[in-house]
Amino acid sequence: MCLGIKARFGLAWSVFWVFLRLGFTSFGGPIAHLAYFRDEFVVRRGWVSEQQYADLVALCQFLPGPASSQVTMAVGLLRAGYAGVLAAWVGFTLPSALGLMLFAHGLTHVEAMQGVLHGLKILAVAVVIQAVWEMARKFCPDRLRISLMVAAACVALYVPIAGVHMAIILGAGLIGSRWCKPELKSMAQPLEVSVTPRMGLIFLSVFVLLLVGLPLLHRLWDVQALVWLDAFYRVGALVFGGGHVVLPLLHTEVVASGWVTEQGFLAGYSAAQAVPGPLFSFAAFLGVLLGGWAAGLLCLIGIFMPAFLLVMGALPFWALWCQNPKMQSCLAGINAAVVGLLLAALYQPLWQSSIESRQDFALTLITLVAIMCWRCPLWAAVLGCALVGWVAY
């Protein structure tokens, strides 16, 4: 038993270090994060198969909350159990959360790093192009799924409103369940999770209880910490469509209520765009403005807690559903739509916010050839793009 505990601890420790490195280098927002994760866990390490990774992404697109962080939690769970969930989340979130908390104290100087950050945003464009190309080749092998991919991209671009991503996923799943016929070998790779269906129900129940109970608690006990926890938990529980959708909800909670000034909010938003890792780490910045480091940690935990509970609650049932042939057909349509959403996000916000000149486009092409044709390691691409950005600016 002692050896088993040591083995689990060792796995969780390795998960932490892998995600910590990703937390320092994953620039470009949630869509780029999914591309980085695919390269790390499917291509390089083989922790999950291509099909299993696509199923995890599809699940996290279904759920409210930060999709890329939910994928980290799911991969951590598959790799090292419950300890792996915590290790993956802490490793991936720590760099951005700490950086934004320091920025809230005025200890960082983002302006001096604009060139480096711009170079890393260009790298993110190249990484997402590679991911779209390779995922499209695998998950869009016929005319129907190519059409689903393009339709999903067009709808996402023409109707950029909260909730449209979930509608696209649901629609693609319905079409897929009727007309898509995936290969039989894709049914032989179910997600083997250590969470039982009974525990999954408990996690989902806790999610609902906190969503309903926290507003009641802070009305019964006039404690400021409960008010902040309720606000950030509610935002994390009701966000659909990715990390950027959280910003208007947070603005309503902290600016409209008078907790944070408009100037402070926009400064934190700019810094959150510049740092690697999850955009939800913006909550740590706001928490420091509200009440110091302890409040920053509380708000950070509050906004991520729904994601943790939903992933742990949904995964055991998702694993069962994925073994159903009808569900496999549904997932074939969903996977095609996910590629379409990646394609749409490649244009907006990644391309529009990163490619500002002919030189940027040239650097994107060079980086793309380096990582796709010459198999340049991602860490070397990170250093190269950062150096070019620093010199150019």
C-alpha cells in the first residue's frame, strides 16, 4: 500500500511539473492551449490517444467554465487520479495567477515585455494552424464532416454571442448521431477514470448546492469573503463559450457593483491577455484589488471550483456514454464541429490580435514550417519567437 501511495505521489508530481512548464509557455488563450496540450499529451507523451483527447475536448466544450483548464483537470485525473487533478490545475494556473497578483501590486512592467509577448502570440497562431490541419485530417475524413467543420466555423464567426458554441456542439452531435459512421476501432478506447458514477453524482450535487447555497449563506452571515466567493463561483458556473466570455460577467460583478474601478479592471484585462495560462486567472488579479493576497486566492479558487466539480461529476458518465455506438456517432459530429470552432478561433481572436504586419505573417510561416516540417521542439520555437519579437520591437 505504501508503494502504491508513493507511485501515485510520483505520478502526481510528474503531472505537476509538466503542467507547470505549460503554464509558463502556453500563450494565446484557450484555443491555443488545446493545441499545446494535444502536442504534449497525444503526440509527445502518449498519455491519451487522439480519440480520447478529442472526447475530452468535446466534453469540456459541453460544460460551462474554462475549457482548457477543464481539459487539464481531466488529463490529470486520467494520469494520476484525484491528486493528478490538483497537480495539473496548480501547475497550469500558478504562473499566470502569481504574475497577475504581482501585477496588481505594481511589481511587474508589462510594457517592457511587449515585443516578447507579441512574438509568443505569433507562435500561438502557428501552433493552432498545425492543430487545425492535423485534427481536420483525422476527424473530418468525409464530405459530411468537412461540411460540419466549415458550418461550425461560419456560425461561430457570424454569430459571436455567448452560448453559440454550445448550440453548435449540440447541433453537430444531433447530425452526427443520425448520419456519421465512425470507424469501429474508435469505440475501443473508452476513458478509464477513477471516479465512480456514485461519486460523480456527489460532485454534481455539490455543484448545485453551492450555486444555490452561497447566495443564501452570505445573506445569513454578513461576511465579505462569502460575498466575493459567491460572485466568483457564480461567474465560473455560468460561463459558456470559453475564457473571453467571462469578462463581461466579471465586469458586471466587480465594476458595476463598485468593487473595482473601470481603469483597474481594464489594466488587469490587458495583463491577463499578455500572460500565459488560463484567462480565468484574471480572478486572482481582481481579488488582490478587492482585499489583498488572501482575497486573490479565494477568488481564484471560487471561479475555478465549478469547473472542478463539473469535470469530476461528468467524466464517469461520459466514459460510459462513449462506449455506446450511438454516442460514438454523435461524437464524430461533435469532433468535426470542434475542429470548426478551432478554425474560427484561429481567425478571431488569434489572427486578428496577433498578425499586424507582413513581417508577422512571415514569422508565422517560418514558425509553421519549423514545427510541422522540421519537427522543431516547442521550447525552441518559444525561445525563437520571443527573441525575434524582442529584437523587432
